[in-house]
Amino acid sequence: MKVGKKIFRSALLVLAFCMAGAGLPGGFASPLTAAAVEQSKENAGMIEVFKVDWSQADDPFAPLPSGWVISEGHRSHFSIVTGALGESGQSLRIENVAGEARILRLPLAIDPKQITGTYYVEFEAGIDQTGAGWAIFLLVGNVLDFRVRGSSTGDGGWHEACLMDPSNQPKKVFEFPSGRFVRIKFALDADRKRITNIWVDDSPVPGFAGMDWKNNTIASNVQIIGTTPSDVEIYVRHLIITRPVEPETGSGAMETAASDAPFSFPPIPITRAFSEVKLTLQQPELILEKIDEPLFFSREQLSALPQLVRTNPLVAGVWEGLRTKVLRALMQGAFPGGKQPYIYDLIGGLPDFALVYLLTRDAATGKFLRAAVLDAIARPMEFWIHAELRRFDPTMPVGGLETAHLTSGLSMVLAWAPDLFTEEELASIRHALRMKGLEPCLRWLERNTTRNNWTAVMGSGAYIAGKVLRDSQAMALAESKLGEYLELVEADGSYSEQIGYFNYGIRSLIPGLLAMGLERTTPLLKQSGLKDSLTWMVYYFAFVAGEGDGKYQPGRLNFGDDDYTTNPDYIVTYLLSAVLQDGLGIWLTERYHGSGTAAADADWLLLAVLGACQDQVPAAVSPEERRLPLKRAFDNGVGVIRSSWEENGVVLGLRSGGAGRTQYSHDRPDRNALVLFAGGEYLLVAPGRASYRSPLRSSWDLKTSSHNTITFNQADQSKTPVANIIKTYTDDRVEYLVSEAAPSYVNNPEKVRRHVLFVKDPGYFVVWDEIAARSAEIVDLHWHMNNGDGQGRLVQQAAGQWVFTRPRAGLQIYSFSTTPTESYVGQGIMHKGYSYYPGDPNEGNWGSSIKLRISTKEPVAAVSFYTVLRPQPAKDQGGGAGFTVTFSGTDAGERDKLSISIPDKNDPGRVKRTDGFLFSESGLRLTIKDQEGTTLYHVEL
């Protein structure tokens, strides 16, 4: 196999990582060191864990001299040469020294305790001539044994590249010629201990189906080695170890990528000279006069929009918010933003300015818009692709999210403000729109195989550009892809990505729907799962305490790549409410945004939605009016239990389910995890998300032990976890959910079943974790509590009993098990919100959550954990007098008993009733008796 006689770059390396080791108190994994974070450079979607490049070096030890050691050989055996093997540029030469090995050891710039996920090792090297014996010897610690040996076939000096299998036998992978530089890249799955892929000069090696590592240990450095015996010299240009910013279950194609260098484009400089701007609405005939394509409106709808602003308070508020935003930008001489890469300011600002200019024909707005557009079309393709984050191939650019948004924004300017430009400028804009925007977006749509919200973004951008450029083929492709995206919504309206990604996807879909015309797209929406999405959305939201001002802000269930804060997306709720005539979305918006809408948040798209829907927005309808139940188990796998629809009510989420229709986009190995809101506080928390390029993502966010669920030996669940809600029950006294997550675990347990029972009065949860493994293991139960503002306190009151307090509400925790356990309290991480860059203020640090881990003292094959969670308002925190929980262990019938005494509200010293639980193989039984022993309630679940 000569790999099409491709050039092969080979070298000898030892890459060693240490997988085991102690962590922080309580057994938590330690964070990356500051040095590791400093040396982990974000490179267009990849984190560089290690890099050494001799192409620009004057000295072989110049690129990264600190800590380098020559363990065998001599310094003179390593030198820098120019023009090796007949190619331009410099490389490190490893001399041919008969009978002597040459080994250069380099420190690995990452905490070895945090090696998880997939790593990519790429190196570029060559051999100077045909030779017998071993030429290059590559080790990845003690686990991968990769060898290159001479060939005596007489066919031009071809060399074999071999992997040593676990039995220490060589397995030829491919062949390569001497006398040339070749690039090799390995994908190393540190979790599975497996080499999953090999590329030679960017092409996959034919027939390579993966190979397990030779051993299970990994050392702690990188080595460049020239072995002996050998009669060749070796040249190495670079060695890079990277890891993706997204996990393999991440947001899909093109989001994790590798460009050779980051790009940082400055914003456009615009002089502030707009002090007399008024932004007055024009008469309808003047609005329509200079445009051929209304784009998101019919001509009648656009003509009616000024009157709608005058007569409809909601539309008037949105217009005033949009007008104020543009005025402020004109005064400042810049698009709103400025704390992120400029492309985000541009794609956020172009549509606002375009719509305001359409409705006002204001000269200052036009001047600003013209300058921004002419600047944007002149920027290189790297800017349009956003190569700082996305993969960029200059020979065949493929668009990303930013490309699609910029494409649609520029299309709006072309449709709504053509009078700002000369004919020559319009031709240049159309050319740039097609070549830098539409064509890259179409390439993504043609190549895409992922199932996530990217499809909505890319499809809308391509459809809008196709409509403006009158490209029917582009419109047809984009329309078909948008139809495919609608199919990703589950039948009951839920969505398998997190709700923030649902909102982003649907919000991005809406411009495409408007461009197609609501008369065409409304029937499609009513036939899709979106017809029930408003019902799903209302279950996800709660209130949490605001920061500093004492006010409430929205909180929402989040189990993956999302944030626990942020309002419902009012554009999504208004569009769905208007199209479906469902006032539930209006209630949701008014509950969290206030009556009408938040004018300060208003933007062009909400005005476009209201303009297209005219007066079709229905009145608000509450969940109570709809008689929605307080417990739901959705098709996306999330179960929700609510105490009520009141602002300070209890909201618990249980993460079950598998891939869903979006597969594992933005997912986590977190099945059977819980999160809990109560009394205006976020109490039991999920990690949220660090920057996708941050080391914290892999070292904390993606760990199963960072979620409120079960682990075996603190190991992660599968990367494709599967769980199922197998039972639900509801009546006037209780709500009940049961999720089985055994298929999520790599050790193949028989049962990992979580029962969640909510007793409505006085409002507490009993969580029963039934565990049955196939061999004895340490079983861990993890809980994480909110300390993002430093105001969380966890105090142990007795064995198996803790109180967690926050300013507005707290949580009593009682923990029991069928086998002896040990408990550990330590620091965890909870992120506030999305972070573009690692180290962003939204990223949590150690201690932003409090972690409680309860582990069996010895390996066990079976165990049950029983946890009582009692949320309390602030006035009752630390008290709980009369509320007592006792566990009597196993009786003669092999059944576990739990008893809870409920005090009288008016006399805490008096027992009002006793709730008795009996747990067995057949299920859970609850009996409630009054103080006289009379049975008040009985249920078998």
C-alpha cells in the first residue's frame, strides 16, 4: 500500500500522559495549572496543548527551551538546517549517529491529571535517504508503539509505518517514500485508550479501523527520538498536540476546526457627527418608493407598518426601542457591542440599521450604513468565515454561523437601501454577497450531515441571499434544509438541544420563514412539533434572585451547553403565539419580560414579526387557564416537576432520554441528573458552559461527576448516553418520575434507576437511587449547589444531614444508604453564562459551586441511596424544627424503611403526621398517617 505515493512526514516521539493521581480534597479533579492555561493557545476552534515549530528557529532549542532535556545523545546531534530534502524553510535535523540513540525530552504544557477526550498529535518530518533497519521510533507514552522501518523491496526506497498491537506485534499501517516531508496526524481517544484515526497528508489512511493502545499507562512528556540502529538522518519541521473546543457530542460540523493562525479584525472607524438625527417614520409611499423587494413583508404589510406603530402600543414600544438603539449607535459612532470580535457587532447591527433606514430614509443612518457595508465587502474571506473560531480552507471556503448572519444582514441592506450606493458599488456588493456569503453557506448546506440548529442559521442566510440575488436554485436548496430543521423538533414540541439552542435555532429560522411568506409557512409550522413548543417552554422557566438589586431574574432548566439565566426569547414566543394563535407564549413573555415587551431589548426582527403578523397577536393565556399539569415527561427526555406556576415555586428537572432528533448536539454525559429551583434561588445546579476553547470544558463541564447524578469510581458515562423515563404518576398529594440510566454507563450495570417523588404538602422530594452493577465498584452520588456569588453555605448538622443556605431559600439534605458511605465536601464550578474567550468573567472558578460527594466505603455490586431534599424559604432556613427523617435499614422482608415526621405549622413541636416509605424490588410504597395513627393516604408506585 503506497497511499497513492503520498509524501509521509514521520518522526519519533514519545507523548506520555499520566491518567491517575490525587486531586483536590474530597477526590475532585484538580483544575489546570496557570502555566497550562497560559500555554494552551486558542487556535481557530482548537486548543493547542503543546506546540514546537522549527520553521522559523535559529537554534534547535529556541522555540521553547524551558525544561528541555537531552536524555541520550549530545546537543551537537540536533541542529537547524535550511532547505532539507529539497524543500524551502527550516527544520530540526537529527544527525545519523551510528550505535547511539538521540532523545530530546520536552515538557508537556498541561496538567497530566486532566487528560480526557480526544487529542490530535500532528508532526511533519522526513527521512533523507533509503536505509535499512529502524529509522524512526514513535511512542505515545507506554501505550502507543509506532515504528518506521526500512524496506529492501528495491522499489524506490519505500518505508513501512507500523503500530505495535497490545501483544507487541507490529501492524503495518501504510508506506511512505524517503527524501520528502510528510505530515502525519493521529486521533488519540484518551477515554477509550484507542487510536481512532490516522491521516497522511490530510487524507485518512485507507482501511485503518482503529487500534487499542498497547498499555494503559501514560507518562508525562514529549520526546523526539532518533533510534539505533539506523543509517538515516531525520528532519522535523513541527510537532503540535491539540484538542477540539467542542466534544465529539458538540454542536456539529465546522464548529471545531483548525486554521493555522487566529485572526483579529478591528472594527470600522466611523466619525461621530450625527447630533441632529431624529429618525422620523416616513409616509408609506416614500418607504415603498425606492425598493423592489420588501423581503420580509408584503408591500401591503410594509405600507401598514407606520400606522401600526401609531396605533398598537406593543409595536410602538418595539419601534421606540429600535430607534433608540440606532440613535445611540450614531452618537457613539459604532455599532453596539465592542467587547467581542467586531463581526458580532456587525452582524447584530446591520439588520437594525437597514430596517431603520428603510422606514426613515435618514441621511445619517444611511451614511453609517454605507460605510459599514463598503468596509465589510472589502474584508477578506477569513473575516466572513470568522477564522478566529471556524475552520477556514482558502481553496474552498465553507461558511459558519457568522457567515450566514452576515450574509442575511448584507442582503437586507441590498434589498432595503440600494439608493445608498452607485451601480458599480451595488455590483461589488452583489459579488461579495455571492462569493463570500452565499456560496460558502451553500457549501455547508450541501455537505452537512449534522442535526442541530446550524441548519436553521445556514438555511435562513442562504434563502434570504438567494431571494435578494434572485437565485432560485439556492432558494430551493435552502428551503429544503429549513424543512429538515423543522423535523428536528420532537412530536410534543420539545427539543433535544438545550432550550437556549432551541431559541437560537428558531429565532434564526424566523427570518427565513418571513422571507418565504407566512401564508406559505404557517401550515408547515402547524404540522410540525412547533405547534406544541410553547407548552414545552413554559415548564423550563423559574425565577432566581437578581444580583444586588433584590429583584428576580429568569432561571431555566439546563443540562448541557447552555446558561441557567436568560429570559424566554420574546421573538420566538410572539411569532409562535401569532401564527398558532396561542396566548401561552404571550403569558410567558409578560411573566418574564414585563407587560408588553422590554423596549430596551427590542430589535429589527421583533418589529418584522409584528409587522408581518399585523394585529394577530392573541391575548395572554396562563398555564392555569390552560390547565397544564404540574408534571411532564417530554420526548426530549427531560422530566419536570413543579409545585405551582407561582413566581417563587419549586421547579425540578430530571435529565433522562438519549440522542433525540438532534442526536448528541450540545449534550453531556449526565443522565439521571437533577437541577432544582425554589423560592427564587437556583439550588441544585449543573455546570453550565465555559468557553468552548477553555480547558475547563473538558476538565470539569463534560465530566459526569460534575452533575447531580451517579458515577462508578467517578468515571464518566458513555459519550452517547441513553436513559428512559419508565414510569410517571400524579395525584393530589404526590408527583412521581422514574428514570433508568443503566445503558448510559460504560461498565454495563444492570440497574441505575432514579425514583423522584415529590410530596406536595409540605413540599419535599425523596430521591431513591437503585444501583445494581455486574461487579463490585465504588459507587458515587454527587450533589452540586450554587455558590456563584459566594453566598452559599453548606453545613453538616449530623451524620448524613446537611443544610444548604442562600439569601432567599435553602435546602435541607438527608442522605442514607444500604451500605456504609463516606462523604466529601469540596469546591466545584458553575458558570454564569456563555464565554467566548477562556477566562471570561462569566466563567466560574473553583468554589462557584459547592460539591457534596457521597461514596461507598468499599466496592459494592448493589446499593441504594435514599436522599430527602426539602427546599425552604429564607425565613425557615437553618430551622426545620419537628421535621425529622429516620432510616431503619432493611427489615426481614428485604425492604428498606424511611420515616418522615411532619410538624404542625402552628406548633412545630407537635407532629402533625408521619409519612412512611417502604422500598423494595417491587417498587415504592408511601403511607401517610396522622398523629393518632389513622391512615390518611396510601399509594403503591
